[in-house]
Amino acid sequence: MNAPYPPPPPPPAVGRDRTTLWGVLGIVLGLICCGILGIVFGYLSIRDAKRFGKSPVLGWIAIALGVVNIIGNAIWRASGHSMYWYR
């Protein structure tokens, strides 16, 4: 007698996988200008990574760089430097 076949794998989540897009946007924006946007896009990347079964590393890097940007800007401003480079 033959053993029954194993059940088929579950279907992938419905929707577009934007894990990499959110992660890269978060890293770029977190490094260059907006730490808060880096954190937001990092969160979106982690959320999509969990949904689609991918690695959330890009999201965590984006969040870390966003936090570093915010802390660095706070230290820069607290040391008496202006936000504008032309003054």
C-alpha cells in the first residue's frame, strides 16, 4: 500500500511584495535626510518581510540608520550649529 502524498504548501500571500523597496528607501532616507522616514519605511519593510516570509534585515538597518540620524542631528543642533549651512 502506498503512503498518501503530503499536503500542498500554502499559497503565497496575495499582494505585491515591496520588502526590498521599503528597505532601500528607508536606508537611503535614513542616511541622507529624514530619520523619521527611515524608521517608517523600515517598519513597512519588516511588516512585508513577515507577510511574505523574507528576511527583515533591510528593515532593521533602515530603522537603525534612522535612529542614528535623529540622534546625530540632535547632537549637532545641541552643540550650537545651525540647521542651515549658509549662515
